[in-house]
Amino acid sequence: MTSTGEAGALSFERDIKPLFRDKDRDSMMQAFDLFDYADVADNADAIVGSLRSGQMPCDGAWPDADVEKLQEWIDAGKPA
């Protein structure tokens, strides 16, 4: 189930950023900041691809619903 706001749209701050843990952020800081909207938006396709392939995160796969939420956010134009 998707967590949507009153307009029915996903947002980075409310729905996407909380999917990333502190240790995920720490491990990716040399490339980009998973807590920063612009960095995640710029790298969103690579992030979702890494999640789907199992390359990310290194300690176990995300639930399918969370990967789908990220994909829905991308498909919606990556709203802040």
C-alpha cells in the first residue's frame, strides 16, 4: 500500500527518505547522499536498479512494496 498525501502523490520527505537507513546513507556517501532530495532524484534510476538486482542494500533486500513505492515516486516525476 502506498503512503500518499492529500493530493494522492508520494513525496520524497514523507515517503522515500524514510526508506533509507542511516547505515545505507553512510555506505553511499562517497557517491551521493541518500537523505538529499537532489542526489536521490538525480540517481533514482540507478538506485532502483540496484535495489531490484540485489546490489543494494548489502545486508538484505528491500520488501517488494518499498521498491515499488520508490518506482512509483520516480514514475510520478520525483516530487519533493
